[in-house]
Amino acid sequence: MMKKIQVLLIGAWCVCQFCFGQSVLPDSTFHTTFRYRVKQLDEFMSRFNGEESIDIHVADSLERPLNLLYLFNNEVFAVNRDSMLQQAKTFTRTVIDHQSKLYYEDGGWLAEVGCHCTYNGRKDTLTLYLKPEKIEEFQYRWVIIGAKGKLLRLTPARRNRGLDILPNNHEIAFRALSKIAQLGSNNILNYAEYDYSPDELSAFYALVYADALKIEATGQITYHFFEVPGYVFTVERFNREGNNTGWLISRLIPMNESEKQHYYDQFLTDRKP
């Protein structure tokens, strides 16, 4: 049985490679391509959960594993194909054996969103991390839990002791505070505790609140899923010709639960791993 699955996996991969390599999509294959395309993330979840499937003429026992395989970006098999096929086969078996499901309400996933923005009128970029949060029964929302970007990193990394507030400054009503702006606002960390480490998420909120930072548009979006035991996988949108297109698994990473927590924490700028 496993040999049959492997043969079908390789065959499916070859078909996807062939379709992806076509420069023009013939009209006669439009409906087939539309059927295979994972058009929305909700559709990805439904196919992953086995609630929807594409019509594959195989034995019933092979239909679910092959439907899961078709959710992979075929490019992950381009390097170390045999190893990746084996890993994908083990992954699909784990999903089925553990009856792993993906639902928005679970909250066991997060979104990584690249953003184009303007900072004090200059174009820049940053990345935001979001997760679902339950508001009340049957009501949820996305919340921002992390932010990363060069413009969010307060400087200097090293303190200039020449800008210290001197010990006797309390005798003159802390007049040094009024000179902070004259000495340059980018030196503000010189006045913080030695071990103070500002986080980028707080900087993001503060800059938006002060109208210094505006998000103009979103770019690349990557979803990180943690529900399958022993794995973290990412899903991205691939817009191209052929059958292997739409929202697909872009990366599969074997991880135990401790490694998953460390992986998750790296996206939270208010929690240092």
C-alpha cells in the first residue's frame, strides 16, 4: 500500500511540475486548473480537513493522502525529492492518524504580514504578526502580537555616558529633561535604565499613535500552523499558471512541542526567546 502511495506521490509531483512549466494555459484545461487552484485560505483549511476534495480517480484509501499532497507547493520537492516525499508522506499519515484539523477559532496559528508603510513621509517596510483572539462567544478578531522592522529599532545600542542626567540635577528641578530634544530625539535611550530593552511592538503602537507611521499596503503573507503533532508548517499564496497554484504549503518543519514554543515566541517582540 505504501509503495502505491509513493508512486502516486511521485506521479502527482511530476504532473504538477509539467503544468507549472507551461508558458500558456490552454483553454481546454481552464476548468481543471480552476478546480485544483486553492483560491482562498478557507478553502485550504476545508481541503486539509477533508471537508472538500478534488476529484482523483484512485482507491478510497488513497484519496485523502493525495488530496493532502496536492496542498504542497511542488517546489519543496525540487531539492532532496525522495527525502521530501517521504517527509510529506509521513506528515499526511500523521494528519490522518491524529485527525488534525485547521479552524480559524482554534487560535493555534498566526499570520506574518509584510507591510509597505511611510515613516515621517519616507517609504519603508515592516512585518507584523497577528493571531485570532476570542472576544466573546462566537466572536473573534485578529490582533497584532508582534512587529519587526529597522525603523522600529530604537538606537543607540550603546549608551553615550556624556548624555547622562547628572546626580545633582534634582537640585535644579531636572532641567536636563527639557534639553533632550535639543540633543536629538534619537538619543532617548541614553536616559533609560542600563538593562532596559525596548520592544518593537511598543514602538510600532507609539509611532502609529503619534501619526508618524502609516501602513499604506500589505505585501507577502505567510501563515504559520502548529496543530499537527510533530510539525510546524507554513502556507503562502503562489500565483502562477498550472494546477499547483493558490494557497499551498510552502515549508514543512519537524518540531517537538518545546521547539514549537520557541518558534512561536520568536515572533512576539514582547517576549524574548
